[in-house]
Amino acid sequence: MNDKLEMIYRRRSVRSYADTPLTGEEIGILQKAATLSPSAMNEQPWFFVIIENQEIIHEIEALHEPSGNCYGAPVLIAAFAKKDAIAPLMDTSIALANIIYAAEAMDLSSCIIYFVKNVFNNPSYAKLKEAMGVPEGYICVSGVVIGHGLEEKQIAEGRKEDIFSVII
Amino acid sequence: MNDKLEMIYRRRSVRSYADTPLTGEEIGILQKAATLSPSAMNEQPWFFVIIENQEIIHEIEALHEPSGNCYGAPVLIAAFAKKDAIAPLMDTSIALANIIYAAEAMDLSSCIIYFVKNVFNNPSYAKLKEAMGVPEGYICVSGVVIGHGLEEKQIAEGRKEDIFSVII
């Protein structure tokens, strides 16, 4: 099997991280992968807040107690979609996948952090969203953490296989 | 640069295909990549209709005249999301990205075909959706075509770079 397919097959959500920060080069690669993502009519209807400040990550976790957990990762990226675009949710989700696979390509690990959406889309925390530089008219789709994983990646179990219909 | 990053950077939407069909092995790899995609609470809230029948692809194009174009690709995959899941649109979109990158890993090309959503979600064509084996309660997110591309992949132009806020 080629190593590119292997990367796709071996990706797993990792829920424990070393506190080693990402380098500037690593962050730059994640950014570049996001910018090169496909989008409907090339609208690129996304915005990303890259949070390396651990205090702020802990604050965001605390805003979603008890289940707000970023697993000790050095970086949390919150992804936002432009509400009035053609396919904002799809395009931004695929850009998130681009970030996840750029991380895998560097032997880093990731986990989608869905609770972040509830924090940033909560009108009570509109000031936080504004302070993070999110433009008007964007809603949070999800977060993702990236870092040096401390877990062995488990073999994927319980994957559904009856999810295809093939029309020949 | 490693070849995995290069794969992510070089992916482009390709809009012209040879009529060479995909092999069973290639289809199997696309399927496996989809099944291994991440999802909120491991719900795997997706369903895929893999259409290799050219007559049916042309019928779907004709249902969305004049802009319904699958670019002569040998395979159209329509992706459906379970409406009442936690994150149906995000999860299914990321699974679409998995299919796209599995294609890239095999040196195949792809293009997201968004109009397919309008066809399958049109109540007038509910019978078509049913005939394709889509379970109750699933909505179409998008389609994607996969095949042997006939275009040189263009350099990405006009990518937005002011889409990040970095919080250190």
C-alpha cells in the first residue's frame, strides 16, 4: 500500500497530547493546507482562529463544563463558515479535513473538538468571538486540536460497511 | 516536501475525464477511506450512492439543466447525511474529503459536484432517491466525481490568505 493511502487509513482521533508546542513552520503548513481546500465557486467561505495560548484554551474548556476537553493539545483551531455562502458548512468541513491530513502528513495527531461550536455560537460569548478576530457573519462549525499524540492509534473498530449502494 | 503534503497541496478540482472506468479495487479503496472517516460520537451518519452507470449519470445531469455537468467522469458518488445525527453535514463532508484524498493517493482526480444535492433533495425526485437505495431520513450533501483526469492541474490562484487569526 502506498504511504498516502496508509495516512488516510491510519488517521485516528487522539485524545492525549504532549505539551510540546507546534513550530511556526508546522502552523504554516496547516494554514497552507486550509487555504488550498476546494470550495463551491471558489468562495473560500472560511475563517480559522488558531489558539496557541493555553490559558485561553482552558477558558474555552471551562465555558463548556463538564465536557469541554481539549486533551492537553498545544493548539486548538476553531473553524468558522460564512453564513451566506453557497456551501459554507461543507466547504469549511472539508478545509478542516485538509488541516487534519496536513497534520497527519507531519506525523502529528488531531481530534475534532465539536463542543467549541457551542461556545462560539452562544450569543452570551459573542465578545469572545469578536476578541478572537472572527469577522461578522461567520458561524463556528467545529474546532480541531493538533499536537504530538501520546496514544497508540487504535485499530478502527465498529465501522459501518452497509453504507453504500453501487449502481452499475 | 514529503509526498503526503504534496498530495494535499496539489489537489485541484478537475473538470475533464477519460472514459476509462475505475477498477473494482479502486472503488473498494474509495469505500474503505469513507468508512474510516471521523465522526461525532462515532455515529458515521453517512450513506453513499456510487453510480458507475453512465445512463443514470446523464439522467441526473439532465434533471439539472443547463448546469448539471459531471464532466464525463466514469463515477459519480452522491453523499447523504442522516438528518438527526449530531453533526451530519460536517461528518459527511469530511468523509467526502476522505474519498477525494483516497482518489488523489491513487493518482486519480476529482471534482465536487454540488448540483447533485439539488436533484436528490428535490421532493419531485424522491422516487429516484429511493431507487438508488438511500435509506429514509438521509439528505444529500453533495456529489463528487472521480476518474482519470484529462487536465493539467492548474496552480492554485486567488487563494485567500487573510483567513486566520492567531492567538499566541
